[in-house]
Amino acid sequence: MAEVRPHARFLMKHCFQKLLSHRSSSLVFRKQPLFSSTSFIRSFNHISTMPIDQTEKDVTLTYAGSSVKVLLHGANILSWKVNGAEKLFLSEGAILDGSKAVRGGVPLVFPVFGKATSGPTATLPQHGFARLSTWEFLGQTTESPLAVQFGLGPENVSEELRSAWPYNFTLIYTVSLGEDTLETSLSISNPGDVAWDFQTLLHTYFYIPDVDKVAVTGLTGTEVKDKVTKTDYSESNEDVTIAAEVDRVYENVPKPVTIKSDGKTLFEITRKNLDDVVVWNPWTNCVKMGDFKPVTGYKNMICVEAGSVSKWTSLAPGETYVAVETVKAYL
């Protein structure tokens, strides 16, 4: 079957909106999408042989014994299973009704990491608006690996958040499911008339058997901004272990990063245009987070987050930035 490019419709929609904006003194945002993603995917699935289950709230893919479930709110991956074994941590208290960001899985961070205190993103909430907005499901792109796309533009963002960051943008998020791999690709485009700066990150919560036995490797020699100790230093340890609260930004990590448990590799993470790696575990401070359940859940999770967050990336009109993360599961 010929490869389908559903993102083309989404990009055409934004080109049309750009044309409309030139006929007005201010940028025009449509509140309704120009095409129905539901009707599109139904017509596509009529000829597709690969299992894609879509509801009003989420999309589930099944391929070669693996599965992935994506919530339309935030395009947040909620679950990734390989041979029936869950690979991601999702808080039992996670709010999935669209009223707030999801605690767990793979939240998407854009256009700011953390909470800015100055500049164009200062009035945005922590980690921006991508994880707080409902994305459009655009459809399937390939059969092997099984891949689908989601889209987000200004018309998908609340008026309050659009006012806080009034730039034109197009995000296309591709989720590709292999037998033992999960690849996520975020295409960030500027279809507007002015340049803007951004940061982005995949805030992945990995499920681990025991935090006391976990180690992250591949970070040796990189510069660290430690948010807990409020210090900067170079990482000297080959194995980064967790014995208390950890919140660190490792800058310009040149190699793939692995997550090990008791010396055995659980995950290998490779990145493109995501030069930084954030390692986070709240430890017992998770009790301060109302949606973090159970309170002992920190023992079974570690966030190893691929991102571009140590500096700002400027995107000129007409430019596109593509960031890719591939995770391979071993056990």
C-alpha cells in the first residue's frame, strides 16, 4: 500500500490560515479544524489492515506484540507495552480528563522548559502549552513500523494561552511503534512572518523495577546544572544512580543513554536534535504532588528526558526543526 502523508492536510490548513491573516490587521485563528480527523481516519482505516483503535479521547496502536496508547490531550503517550510488559510509569492519580497535564507517560514540552521568568514565554505555564492542549489525530503514515501522526496549531490552543504566546506555529508529532522500539518525532515549523525562540523536551517517565538498583549511563563528562543542589559541575560518574531527589540537566550529551537495572540494560535512548538529557526523580517529595499516586511510586519510576533545553533555538519564518527520540526496550 502506498505511504500516506496525513500531515500534508494539516500543513495545508495552516498555509490557508496564513493567507487569511494577510487580509486582516491581526493574525486569524480558526476555532474549528478545516477537516474532520475522525472522518479522515475512518475512511483510511477502511483500507488499512493494521490495528488502530481510535476513540474520542485516545488512539491505541498494536504491532508485533507491542502496543502504545496516546491521549489526544497533550498527545501524551500513556502506555507502551512490549510483549504485554508496561515500559512507562503512569501515576494512579493522573488526571486524564483534559483539565491539567498528565502525570506520567510521555508529556510533550513546548515552547518552554520549566517556568521562564522573562522573555516571550514568561507568561506561559510551566513547560508551555503543548501538554495542555488537545491535538488533532491526523492518521497513519506507515505500516511497518506502525506510525501515526498528531497535529497542533494555534487554533488548537486556548485563547488565553494564544494571547500569552501569540506566534504562528505548526507541530506534527509522529509516533512509530516497532517490535521493541518506540520512536517519537516532533516537527516544529514556523509558518508565520516573524522569528521566535523555543525549547522542547520529551518528559518520559520510565517504569523500573527498583529505583535503588537503577543506573543511567552515557552521561560521563557532560556539564550538569543541578537544580536540587543549585550547583554546576561535570559528571564524573559512569553510573548515575538515585538515592535522593534528583533534578539535573545534562548538557550536550554526545552518546546514546542507557537505563540499567541491577547491571542489565532496560532501555537504550538515541536522540537527534535533542542534545540535552534531564534526569528527574522526586523521591519522597512526590507527596507534595496531589496527582502522584501511590506515594511510593517514586521507587518504580525514573524520568530520563531527551530535550533541547539548555539554550533557546530560534526558528525563522519558513523554517522547520525536527527532533527525534528512539527508545529500544531490552527486558
